[in-house]
Amino acid sequence: MDKILIRGGAPLSGAVPIGGAKNAALPLMAASLLTAEPLVLENLPDLADITTMSNLLAQHGVAITPVKGANCGAARGRTLEFSARTIASTTAPYDLVRRMRASFLVLGPLLARCGEARVSLPGGCEIGTRPVDLHIKGLERLGAEVELREGYIEAKAPKGLRGAEFAFPSVSVGATENLLMAAVLAEGETLLVNAAREPEITDLAACLNAMGARIDGIGSDRLTINGVSSLHRARHRVIPDRIETGTYLMAAAATGGDLTLLGARLDHVESVARALEPAEVVVSEVADGLRVRRRNGRLAGVDVMTEPFPGFPTDLQAQIMALMATAEGASMITETIFENRFMHVPELMRMGANITVHQASALVRGVKRLMGAPVMATDLRASVSLILAGLVAEGETVVDRVYHLDRGYERVEEKLAACGARIERVNGGA
Ligand code: EPZ
């Protein structure tokens, strides 16, 4: 199994290309199930989760082909065509869904297009229980009959889905995406209240409209969808990954470096730039993306609370904790989205961080230096926070279970090494 080896202490400088957003790409790929005509997606990142979604779609009957001539140039993201001319199977099997929870996003499109879907329940997850009750309740509101049988959600709408109003009791990115994709082919008008407003939702809604859907209120928490009888071909470019952007912002800040994040968008990471400002980190817009550097001297501790967009993202909580580990003073980091998203804490403490967790908050008392150590984590963002810690630690850090990183960070060691980090991937055997 591969490991990442880091010798810390080198400030990063240079430019990092930001890839297409994983969490935008996955629902966009699922949206290809909604039409018999091809959907071309540009700027897809080359990640394990994208392969998993491709495998799932292929077994539903989607033909996936690279689009010639579109994959060259500075932007390395791939362009693929997804063609769901006929749906071969409306079952999403446990074997594939358990590997990646986002597989559950095929439920809405399959139900809307075929009037039935059988999708395995994803099961538990390292960061929380992550139920799917809101997806189910919303689909039931649109007229679906839903049953749980042998670990599978079986949903039927023999006469088609009907538009309705659904108010989310709490914000859910995935449930908003599933309902949006179901409602575009429902009969009549659907109103989604307290919908998630993440840029990934905006991207999905924009793509669906390009496919012929009629969605209003994009970017707000009230989405109105006027159902249409069918969707058509479209070509869409995936937005840049705001979580990858935020991660490299933290990497530059942690090492006292100066990085340009090519293609990154400030409007997607405003809460992050705002949180970093009192920490003495400057994020500014430049012609080709964002520039980040430390004002002077040591970082200052700041308090952060995760919230749905436009608040500070939970997917950057582990990374800012690694950053705050060596800041001057204390910072309080509060996680409000997931109930168990502090698995990186004991690993950071093995590197010398001083962190106390009480319920949903972690009090980080900044230390002068971290020390390299062998570490591992059980999820994607926790793993990358250990890489950030390794970049500033004295000595050698070895991050194990690299497959977590490969789910969401494209060529992370290459991108960091190109900016001066002493980092390499090593083959650690079985
Ligand atoms: C998406 O997950 C992202 N995944 C997550 O990124 C991200 O952390 C999360 O949104 C929050 O921003 C993808 O986009 C593929 P939610 P999702 O539904 O949609 C509860 C990463 O590292 N909830 O917004 O699953 C849920 O338990 C991943 O890239 C219900 O109670 O998140 C959580 O506490 C990790 N019932 C909260 O809502 C439901 O039916 C927010 O979850 C659905 C969710």
C-alpha cells in the first residue's frame, strides 16, 4: 500500500493548478441518467471517486467515452461523454454504493426517468451516521412510494413524479441534489425550501438548465422547478474544486509560503479567506486565480465554526486545525455538520499538537513546532490535514492509507513537490 513521505520545513512557492470539483462532478455525472441524449462534462478530475461513479453508471447502461481533442492544454481535466440512451438496470448494488456514499445520487434521476429505482443504503461512515431520511422524505413528497427491503431503498412512481413543496428541516447537500434531479422531470411545479446553496448545487442546477430543465432561484435557498417531459444533450464545464483550493490556501499559510492557485474562485472560498484574515494570511484575486501568502511573522489563532455554504466548510475543518496547530495563541474549532469529524485530532497530537476536544469543539493551543511521525487517518480530509502538518513539522512524516487521499486529491504529492515541498509517494508493500 502506498504511503506519502514528507520532510517538513520548506516554504511553498509557485503555482498550483486547481482541478475540477469532485463534489460537483459526482452529481453531474448522475444527472446523465436523466436523458437519452449525451451529456459532455469538461474539467473532470482524475480521482478514484470519479472512477467509482463511472463504474456505477456503466452498470446502469451509461456509455462513457473520452472526448477527443478536448483533454489537452493547461487545464488537465478530462472531458467525457456520458450517454444513457437506454437504462440497463435500475439497481445500484451494495458492492458499489458502500464504496462511495455519493452513489446514492443515482436514486433521484433513475426514479424520475424510469419510474423505479432500487439503491442500496450506503451504511455507516467514519465521520458520522449520515442518514438519508431527507432524500427519502423529499422523494415521497414528490409522490414516490418508498420501501426498505434487504438493505435496499426501493422507490416506485409508476405514474411519474408530481411537483410539490418540500421544506428541508435541516440543510443537506445530497438530498437537495437528489430532489433537484428528480423534480426536473416531475409533472408540475416543485418548490424546495431551505435548500443547500453550495456552489456544487449551483453548478448542478446550471447544467440541468442547459439540458432543458426549468429551475429558478439558483444560488438561493428556495429553488423552484417547473417539470419538463424530457431533457436533451448538453455540454458543461465542472467548477474548480473549492475544497482543494482551501487545502492549498492552508498549505501556503502553514509553511509561510506564497502560492498562486490557478483557476481558483474567490466567491467559492470567501468564508475561508475571511477566517484566515485575522490569522495574518492574505488571500487576493489575481488574473489567473488566487494568491495566498502570510503577512509577516507567526500565524495568529482564530476561531472557526463549520456551517453550510456560505459558511466555513466542514470539508476544510481538519485542514484549518492543522494550520492552527502552530499558530500563536488558541483557536476554537467547532464542527456543526458531522458528529464525528475529529479523527485527525489524535494523529495531530502524535505530531506534538496541543488539542482538547469537548463535544463538538476542539480547543487548539498553538505550539512552536510539530514533529514528524508516522500517522494515518480514516477519511479524505483528515488525511490531507496530516500532510499539511507534515509540511511544517520538523523531521519526517509518513502518512499511511493514501487511498483516502486518492479519492479526492489529484496528484497531491506532485502538485506540492512542484512548489518546493519535500514530499514523495513511496510503495509501502502490502
Ligand atoms: C456532501 O455530503 C459532501 N459530499 C461532503 O463532502 C460534505 O462534507 C457535505 O456535503 C457537507 O458539506 C459530496 O458532495 C459527495 P449533507 P452529503 O447531506 O451530501 C445530515 C468530502 O470530504 N443528513 O449535506 O452527504 C448529515 O448526516 C465529503 O468530500 C441527515 O440527517 O452531506 C449531516 O450531518 C465528506 N439526513 C448533515 O445532514 C439526510 O437525509 C449534512 O449532510 C441527509 C443528511
